[in-house]
Amino acid sequence: MKKTITVLMAQCIMAVCMLAAAPSQISKTVRLNSGYDIPVLGLGTWTLTGTTCEESVYVALTAGYRLIDTARYYGNETAVGKAVARAIHNGICKRSDIFITTKIVPWSSSPESDIDDSLQKLGVEYIDLCLLHQHGSRKTDDNVYKAMIRGVKEGKIRSIGISNFYTKETVNHFVHDFEIPPSVIQNENHLKYQNKDLYRWAAQKGIYIESYYPFGGREHTAEHLHYSTVLQIASAHKKTAAQVIVRWHIQAGYIAIPGSSNPEHIAENYAVWDFSLSEKEMHILSELDTGKRYETW
């Protein structure tokens, strides 16, 4: 098994290098070290609930999205599951086409039960990616991570990872001390906080960084969409600022999950496959990095 993981990690490292080297040839999916493919662009559902969440996910699947990100903490897994079931029923996609991510909090008293409950609420037989939602204590983190590994062995989960871990020192424990390393680290990442050190280190380990808050989060979205450099690049490509930022994420080698309940914005954020940013434009956007996060969790 370790030999297989090593081979897959090498393939992931090569894929990350190819993303950076050939932006015009970016694939819509990348191969994780678990052996499964994940779309590089998806819909985030944080703050979406009830029918709003269900409709947003359904619209996204109709628009072409195949990655849907949720979490037990969001309280919307049932709504996500209803949208997925409706899309499948209406012939928009098959279950095998959709990549569903959910997360388990570190303070869970029974992560195995939480996994089963997520499966039931989502209405699926397996979770494509399950993440430890954030850092707790070493004991609680390990308890959840071990439960996710058992979930993989039982066929309930296909890939595992972590979220809100921002340094190689905190991530290293999961890479070296467990039978199955993380496939994905989902963190706050945007133009103002690119965490390049972790990105480069993770790439060497065959781990992908997934960006939540790709526009800086709802309180900072307007700010990010009105940066003069972003607007200038958008004008040159006849694209919107949001599309330039999304394209920057996937072209830089991140996986991005912008969230929205607006059907037009959902479709707009996905329409990024017909243009590419030049090396100079990528550099200009890279220079916007301040190294400072907005959130503190």
C-alpha cells in the first residue's frame, strides 16, 4: 500500500508542475494521491441552507460543476443531497461524475457515527473526500483522522484530508504518522493570502491545496473584485474580475470552491475554461500577496 501511495504522490507532484508549466492545457480534474480525480473548480456551500442551498447546488451541477463542498458544521448536507439526487434523476449527471466533500469537526465524540450520518443525509453510498474540519487538540485530531482512515478501509470514504492547517509543521504529523496521508489541505487562500511556502511544501508531498474564500470571503469579496490590477487584466481578456481570480487559482495549481447563491454568479465563476492568464499576469497577481489571513480559526 505504501508503494502505491508513493507512486501516486509522484504523479500528483508531476500534475502540479504541469499546471504551472502549461496553463492553456489545464485539465478540469487532477489526480489525488488516493488515486481518485477531483475537479479543480467547485461550489462552496458555507452559509447556504435549506432550499437556497439545494437550488444553488442544483444550478451549479446544471452549469457544469462536479465538485460540491459541504460540512456537517454547515447543517446543509441534506439540502446538498437533495440537489444531487435531483440532478441525477433529471439526467444532468451520474453519481460517479460528482465529487462530494464533507468535513468532521475535531470535537466530535463519535466520528464514525458522524461519517454514517453524513452518508445518510447526503443520500450517497460513499463520500469522495472527508476532511478534519479544523485543528483541535492532538488527541481529538488524531481520533477523527483515524476514524476517517477506517472509513476509507470500509469503503465509506475515498479520500481524506485536513482543513485550516497552515504550516508544514502542523501538516507534517498527518503525512508521516498515519497509514494514509492527506490528499487535500483546504484552507483560506486568496490573492492577499497565498501561503506559497505551504503550497510548495505540500506539492512535494503530493498534496493539493484547496482554496476556500477564493475571493477573500463575503466581507472582502467587493474589495477583491475591484482591485485595479484585476480589473485591468479582466478588461484585456474581456472577462469579469471574478473569472480572472478563479482562473488565477486553478492556473496557479490550487483547487477553488467559490460560494454563491446567485445563479448568474455561479455560472460566471465556472466560465473560465476559454482563456488563460499570461506568465506576466500571473506574476502581477502573485505580487498582491500580503501573507495575512482574514480569519483567525
